[in-house]
Amino acid sequence: MAFKAALRAHLKAITPEVHWVVRPQNTPLPAIVLQTINETVERDMDGGTGNASGRVQISCFANSHTAAETLKDDVLAAIEGSFTVGDTVITLQGEPDWFDRGTNTATGYVHNCLVEARFYHNG
């Protein structure tokens, strides 16, 4: 399983609403939105090794600050150390950073705790 699909599948154990790049309009909360910040593919003299590392922003959206923080804590626990989804091994590198943000929307204020994490993976 490729990295993006594996990470999404892993986080769906926390909430069924996990999306890459954009959260569809009117998606129920809580929800997680993933976005690649950067990615470096490992290469050797024969080309790509199949391994890569990169930084991912994980946005944890909820209707209240408490719910957003709880979702963030659940994400941090889920990505700790190494985990395997299918044949993809994903390893957290270093300590993730996190920030507390939110925004007013047409349906009310949406709280967002952002997690930025660096992963090493084989998919």
C-alpha cells in the first residue's frame, strides 16, 4: 500500500472523516485533513530505493476546542513510533510540532489543531 493510502487508513481508526488536501464541504466533524509539505525519495546508484521521508501537516478539525485537542492527542498517539499498514512501514521521525488554530465559517467557528510530523516510509 502506498504511503498516502496507508497513513489515511491508519488514521481512519480515529475518525472516519480523513481526507488528503481538502475537506469536502459539509463533511461532519471531527475530521482530519492531511497535506504533504515536502517529500524526499531515497535514491542509490540504481535509482529509487522505494523508501522516502517527508513532512505531513495533519489538521484536526472539531466543533469545540476540547474536541480538537482530543483529536490531536489521538493522532499523536496513533503516529507514535512505527506502524505497519498492509506492506507499508511508517516511522515517525523526531517529535511532531503542533499548533492551535481555527476559523469562522458559514456554519460557525471550526477549531483546528495542526500537527506537523516527519515520516520515513517504504511506500
